[in-house]
Amino acid sequence: MNHENTTDRDPAPSSVSDVVLLAKRLEIDELKRLQSRAHLVGVLSHMVHALQAERGASSIFIASRGQRFDATRLKLVSESDSVQHLLRDLILEESRRSSSANAKIVALLAWVLLGLDALSDLRARVANLGLSGGESVAAYSRLIAGLIALIFEVADASVDPAISRLLVSLFNLVEGKEFAGQERAVGALHFGSGRCDGPLKERLLHLLDAQERSFGIFLKFADSAQQRKWDAMASQDFTAEQERLRELLRAAQPGAPLDPALSDMWFECCSSRITAIWSIQRDLVEALHQGCAALIAQAEGALLDSEGLLRSLREAQPARANTVYRFFDPQFPVEQSLSFAAASRESSAQPRSLIELLQAQSRHLADMEAELASAKRALAERKVIERAKGMIMARHSLSEDEAYALMRKVSMNQNMRLADVAETLLTEAVGS
């Protein structure tokens, strides 16, 4: 016999008042799920950072045929493992929440676990020099891409505009930082091997362009404090040094010799920049945690206010308000009577009746939806760009970098936004 514990469950709604309160409790439940996922996002972004550092050290280790960065690589492996254990626990915890599961998020959780399971084998092959530098970078990058894709889906599933803006900002910062990490690894392969490699140089140029796009969206959604920290990086010595070394790589012809001694300097200045970005990333994660906690406290306060109002209405039974008559007046559409659209507030006073409470709640939800649209638009545009890029790769047998470069060329030649170019290409593909 099933003895389900129902002591913590709310009774089934039996009146309008119960349904109103249920809506508020559901909002709180949603915010608590969001808070849990925000914690997951924080650990995911930390894991990305740890693997980026490990990938960079592994690149120099392989390029030098095991002569350089072995101790550094092993230290970074240990740091990655400590984050990995926490991440695995959070992934398993999230996957158990079947009642609130998002299919895409669950699929990506499985993908990330598979990648983490394969990490020990990847490290063994790196240690044995059983991979080329490019293969090592690609393997690490695939795992990191899965982690970042999971952050994207959590951002896309967010229902609160303030948290969604933070998640969009964080996602694009992490993605841009990943391109910066790949740049560090690719440059390390160049300098570590002592020569300029043509395909790697093309990859480097693509990564510089991709960083500009991701960091541009991050800055669009970042607050003033984060923007100031970002601007401060431009005056740092490591920024000037990295740009100087970038110019060496840009100017080098394929096959031209490079000074292997510059690999340490390259790794150091790239790492300093990534560390500075990591500091902003931590600020964003902290803002995410604080934002979720504040929203939950606010929603719980609103629930208490609503419970108090409904209790007083039951006890006092006030006379019908004009809004009740308006509700039944055929000249007033339902959506207008209940204000199921964002509207200016006539008063900042607390609701005094059930209808006013419904109106206030409807305005709150409508305003949230309107504010959410801006953040969601940035995520939707990225989806369109990725779909168009995948279509070009499949149709023309191009690499990801080549497909992206083609789209960028069309964007510049026709003076169109990249997202608009992608939308046009997908529309034309459907019509052909």
C-alpha cells in the first residue's frame, strides 16, 4: 500500500482565493528551481575555466614533445578533478528532478557526464603523447562545448527577466572566454612547435572574430560595474603583450619559423587575460546567486501579503468594487478587465480586493514577459546563426570555421547583421 506523505503538500484548490495563492506558490517553486540551476551554472562555468587551463598546458606539453609544462599540466588536472566531483553531484541531483525536467537540459546533462567519463582516457593519451596538438585541443574543446551548451539551455529556460539577462551575459562571457582559451591553446601550438601552421593560423583569426562577437553581446547585457572591469583590462600590460604576439602570428607566413621561447610569454599573457575575465565571470555568478535569493524573498513576501489580504477579505466581506461590475460588462474585454497586458499603474497602493490582486499579478507576469523578450532575443539569434552555419557545413562540405567565415563575408559585403544573414539563408533554404 502506498503511504505517500502529504503533510508538506498544499491541499487541492477549492476557491478562487486558493487558486490565486497557488499561482504565487508556483512562482516561488519556479524561482527555487532557477536558483538550483543557477548554482549548477556557477559550477559549470568553473569547470569550463579549469578545463581551459588544462587544455592550454596540455597544448604546450604536446608541442614540446613532453619537455615543457608537465608539472603545470598535472597541477591543473588535479584542480579540474576537484571541480569535476562537485559538478557530477549537481548533475545527478538535477537529473533526479523529473517533475520539472527540461528534455534538452537532461540530454545535455547526459552528454556532459559522457565527456567527463572520457576525460581520464584523454589525459592518459596526452601524457603518452598519443595525440597531436590539434587533436588534444579539439577533444578538450568538445567537452567544454557541451558544458557551455548546458549553460545556454539553462539561460533559455529561465522565466525571470532579471535572471535571464544575467544568464545571457554570463553565457556570452563564458563562450567568449572559451574562444580566448582556444586562442591560447592554438597560439601555444604555434610557438611551442617553432613554426607557423597555415590551418592553425586560420583558426586563430576565426577565434579572434568569434571573441569580438561574444564579448559584444556580454557587454550589451552587463551592468556598469562589469563594464568598467572589462574596460580596465585594455590598460593592462598583458593586453599590450598579447596584442604584440598576436601580430607576430598574423604576420607569419605558413611554415615560417617562430621562437619557441615565446611560448611561455604567450601562455602567461593569455592566461592573465583569461584570469581577468574569470574575475568578471565570478562576479556574474555571485550576482546570479544574489538575484535568485532576492527574487525568492520578494515572492515569498508577496505571498504573505496576498494571504493576509485574502484573509481580511474573508473576514470583512467588503462591498463589491467597481472592478467586479467591469468584469461582467460586455463592453470591457476580459483581458482589459483583468489587465492581462502591461499597463501603467494608476496607484502604488496595495491591492484591496481579489480583482485588484488578480490585476496586480497579471501586470507582474505581463511585465516579466515583456522584459524577458529582450534577453531571449539574443539567445534566439544565436540559435539561428548556429542552424545556418550547420546548414552551410552540410551543403558545401565546409568546416565550422569556413562556414562562419562565409557568413561573415556576406554580412560585411551586404552590410547586414549576422543574425539577419542567417535568417535569410535559412528562409531561402526552405523555399528552394
